[in-house]
Amino acid sequence: MSARKRFDQTVAIDWSGAKGSRHKGIAVARMERGHAPALVRPRHVWSRSEVLDWLRREACRAPTLFGFDFSFAPPLVERGSYLPGENVPAGAKAFWAYVDRLVEDADLGAASFLEEKHRRHFYFGKEDGEKAAYMWFRETEKRLNAQGGGKAATVYDAIGAAQVAKASFAGMRLLHRLDGQLPVWPFDPLPAKGSAVVEIYGRLYLQRAGGRGTKVRDADMLDAALKALGSPPARLGRDPSDHESDALVTAAGMMHVLATEAEPFAPEALTPEIARTEGWTFGVF
């Protein structure tokens, strides 16, 4: 069976790197093939550990493509190190283990990794000098930006509402716990059967759905975006939160990529080195 047809459903997880044990910024949406996407536990305030436990169970229930909205690794190709001048691993899986070993923040959090363990590598404000000195990107992010798919953030920028640093390093702790249990593409080869995990970028699918802005905040806009991606309407009966709409649209966008792209797991710019060290965002070609 081809890779594009082997998944029965897609799941999109709008992630959070916030401190604490429960996070209003997390939303989970599932889309079964031929059906509209739906929220998993609507209005539930998830913990990151709950997401991990639910994912493990769901992965056994049906062949699922799970997408997480965070950067799976820092840039390495540009500079030869994730944290130049530091004695850190030079491969993504070993780096995930390093992050997990170094911090003990609650609920798979990783804020202390940025704020204390490797503070000099992250931009928190003007006291850190010119922000441009921290603007390093992975190859997939460069590709996305060049194609007009959005303006991807760097994991070294740790300030502001749009930053992805804390969410990404928290996510790396989760990925470490999945290592050996569930394939994480492209660090692992795509399996012939079963479930897999990929990195996603929600704004990419909002743009493909014709959205001019970065958020969908009412039910009509949500259903229009889903229709543009070949999906039945969600019919929530209420306006979604930003996190809910991001998850719902992205679940539909992932299914749309599987249905319309001949080789969704073979982007032309993905090399073995990039696959081992930086990874790739599903849907970027």
C-alpha cells in the first residue's frame, strides 16, 4: 500500500510549552478518512503527559499520522552544532535525550533549558543584544519561507506570543519518550504499516485554505477553510478558539496532502543529513 493511502486518520496537536501542569494552549483534532475533523475531548484542558498517553493508545487503535506543531530539532546544518561552543550531541535523537536528561520541569516542560541551562543561546529581549544574531533556521524552515508558506520562527527566539522555543524543547522531551515506540519521520523511516509522527506547521494549511490572516476565529470561517481543503464542515455550533481551529484545519490539511500529493514523504530537498539532524515539516516540498 502506498504511503498516501495507508493512514486511516490524521491527528493534529496544537502544542504548548507553557509552564505548569495543564495548558489551555493544547488542542487535539482527529480526522478519519472521509469524515469531518473533530476535536478530541472538546474544551478539555490537557497536560502534555496526557497527550502522550492518549497518543500511545490511539496509535494502537488505527494507523494514524500524528502531527505536532513544534520544531522537532534546532538548526544544525548552518553552523554544525545545535548550540555552538557547547558539548552537545550532533544528532536529533541524542539531543532529545540530552534535553530530557538536563531538565526536570513539570509535565515535560523545558523552560529551564532555555532560561538556565543554556541561557546564552536564546533571545529573551534587548538585554541579549541584536535579535538578528539569534536568527538561525533549519533547511525546512528556509524552504517554507522561500515558497511563501509563512514566516517560520526560530527556536532560539524565546520571547513573545509567536515564539516556538519553549514548546519545541518541551516537545523534544515527548519525542524522546516515543523513541523506539513510534516512528518519528524523517528521523525514522516511514514504516510499511502502523502509525507515525510528523512535524506540522498550522499556518501552512491556513494559507492553503485561502486564509489571508493567521487565525480562524469563527465557525463559518472554519468551515470555509475546511471546504477549501476538501473536508466536510466541522459544524461546531460555536466559535472555536485559536488553538481549536488550528488543530481542526491542520488535521484536514494533513489528510489533503495525503490525498493529493503523489509522494508526500519525499520532499526533494530532504537529504539523509537533514533527516538525521534537523528533520522536516510535513507538507513542505
